[in-house]
Amino acid sequence: MTGRVRVLVAGLVVVVVAVVVAVVVTDPFSSSPSSSSSSSSSSSPGPVPGGRTSPAPPGVSGTVDPALAPAPPASGAYFGAFVGPAVFTQANEILAVQELQGELGRKLAIVHTYLKWQAPFPTASALAFLDQGSMLLISWAGTDTRQIVSGADDGWIRTRARQIKALGKPVFLEWRWEMDRPNLRSQVHSGAEYVAAWDHIRAIFASVGVHNAAWVWCPTANGFSDGQAAAFYPGNNEVDWICADAYPAYGSTASFASTVTAFLDWASHYDKPVMIGEFGVPESDGASQRAQWLRAARQVVVADRQIKALLYFDANPAGQGPQGSYSLAGDAAALSAFRAIAAQPYFNPAVTH
């Protein structure tokens, strides 16, 4: 990937983009890796690397109009990524995705993008990704849940709803992802308050007539191991896709299987398609180990037919060091393993919408 731009941004960053394009203030690393209506395939579930036996999933069904919003594929899983440039501009974001797609020899079915609460939208990059035929996963950062429920931001929420509707193309929308992280508690407050804010936002979107967005609820995978994440679940009537962001605990060499086991066990009780919204293997694991980790992750996903979308976090948040850096740039072995996943027919299903 010589010459490929990479992420150097960190924390909650207000990024100034090129003057020639519309501005989006994006904060992929404000909630990046935590350190702490079709039936599924009839193939029989089997043992999953890491010791978990995949249960027969529920009949995975869609809760959106498949003619308008992203619905789960009848078989296989959508494949996508967030691809971060070294210096964020709209042009650089487009180039970063194009370069990864060139390495993979295919377009991403889903391009992951991050959007602050009141950032301008749509952006030049978002429109470019939609124009190339990809779906967007929009991770929309939040504000204080109590403020949302008070109605103080209703006008702005209505504006955002109109913007999403005006796209006229199917998108995934996850509001305030990784809400279970302890460092977001002062904004999220509690599970009940998060759910109240989620319901408030969804009600406004419904009043505007937004039908092209599939709502994705996405805590951390680790939040199911410690029993915290489930308290933030808005309920089956308010969620279209169940999601988790899956990273080994900071500094560990935990497998993908052990990282997602508790989450997948929880999700198996729900008639919802599952998305892995972010996952990554750190540079600190070394090239051969990273490649092996990715190959094992592929086995887990293919074995669990409830998983209908898989998105890699291809970026190096600044200040994290090798243990918190996930870019595949410059790692031939890991990139080769990742390319093999992208090339597998299972991860190239027909888009259902």
C-alpha cells in the first residue's frame, strides 16, 4: 500500500477539511477501539474457533422496507471498512477508500463514516461513496441524552432527518455508538436515559418520513462480557440491526472469537441481523499473528449465519501506539489475509434493497 494515506488524528478532534469541498467534522476516534427480511442460510452451524459452538440463529428477518433501506442479505455478509487518511480532508478520505479498494480488487459494500452531532451533511465523500454504489454506515455522535429528551434539540434532529431522507439511497445509521463505554457516562448517563434519547430521535425521524435508514444499535463487544451493554438496548421495535465493535482488550492478544463470544451469544436470542461495525487486530501482534487472527475471524463470521455485515477499522488513532493501531498499510501478510476475506463469495452477496 505504498503511498496510501493513513490516520494520524486523535480523540474528539474538530477537523478542518479542504476549502474546495463541504466540511464534515468527524470524530472516528472519540469512540474508536475501546481499551478496556430474509432467512439465514440453511447451512448447519458448527464449531467456531476459540471453543464457541455457534447456536442455530433465530430466523434473521428484516425490519425495514428492503426497497428503501439496507436489509440483510439472504446469504453471506456485506463487507466494508472505515478507511482513515493521514490528514483528514474530503478529498483524502475519498482517496483512502479508493486505494484500499484498489488493493482489494473490489468496491466496499459498506463505507463507514463518522459524523458529529451538528456537522454539515451530506459531505463530498459521503456522496462519492454513495455514487460508487456503496452503502454508508453513518456513526452519528450524540449530545447529552437529557438534553435530547428535553426537546431542546428537536429542530436540529429534524434537520438531520431531512438530510438523511434527501439522500434517497439506503444507509445504515448508528446514533451514539459504544454508548456503554465508561468515558461516555457523563453524556449518556444511564441505560434508561440513553434509550429515552434514542426513542426521541427515532420518533422525530419517523415524523419526517425517513424510510431509507436502517437503525443500528452498536455497543462494544466487551460490554457483553462485563454485563453492561444490554442495559442500553432500546428494544426490538426500535432497532433494525444489532451491532458490536470488537477489539482485543488493549495490550492483549485475545482472539476475535473470544472477543465476540458473549455478544454473539446475547444476539442469538434476537430475531435481528448482526453487524460487526468495527473490528481490528493491532500492529503489536506482528505480521504473521495478525494474518492468522484475521483468518480465524473470517471462520467465526462464516460459521455464525446471523452475522450479516463485517466492517474493518483500517486506521491508526494517534497516540495509541502499536497496541492501538489497526491499519493494514505496510503489512503484506495481514493485507493478504484481509484480501482473501474480501474475495470470498460469502462476503460478496447481492445487495438487498
